Amino acid sequence: MSTELQPKAPTVKGPEAWFTGDVYFNAYYAGEEPSRARLNLVRFTPGAHTAWHRHAVGQTLHVTEGLGYVQSRGEELIVLHPGDTVYTPPGEWHWHGATAEHFMCHLALWESPGTGEPETEWGDLLTDGEYPAKVPPVE
């Protein structure tokens, strides 16, 4: 085995069942056994965000540009800035996306569980009351 250039994946628009607003992603890496790592670049237009979802083996997000949010069910809203990295543990329901006034891009890293169970379980879209209308002030 030697170092090899990975094929470029096309940009794909995220499905309406999983996202509110316009979201685009590029699947940069999907490891082959024994690797189960997955890496996507996800671009959110202003106000766009995921539905509630959870990952069987957890997920790490690294914000590359813009301003966004991440929130786990029942927890405080976290405002994301370029350079921020956040980890969501296995099975934790959460959502993430751009603020209403800014684009936001992040790298998403997660693993396939390797057990036949789905990598990601998608839930309901956020209600208007769950998505914040304005960025909360920094304390």
C-alpha cells in the first residue's frame, strides 16, 4: 500500500428531510476497513441548519469559517467561530448550523459503527422556537 490521491467528490445539496435551508457538502473521505472514518466539508447558508440527529460513534466538528451554532438536546446553545472544535458523544441528540446572518462552514468527522447500525439517525426538523433568531450576546 502507498500514499494515494483520493478522488474528488462532487458538491451535493443536503436533503430537505435532514436540513432547513440550503446546505451543501463534499464527502472528502470514507475509509475502507479497517478504517471507518468519515470526513465531510459542510457549507451552511445563513439560517440553514441540520435537523435533530445523533451519531452512533459520536461526531467532531471543526469550524473553518463563518458563525454558527451547535446544541445538544436540553443543553445550552454554543456559538461557533472559526477555529472552534466541538465533540458530540455517541448517541447524543443535537443540531448545528449557521446563524441567521452568516454563512458557516465546518469539517465533520465521524465513524461508521461497523455493526450494520446506521452511522447517523435523523430526527425532526427544528421548530421555529428551537432555532435562535439572533446571536446571543457574548458575556
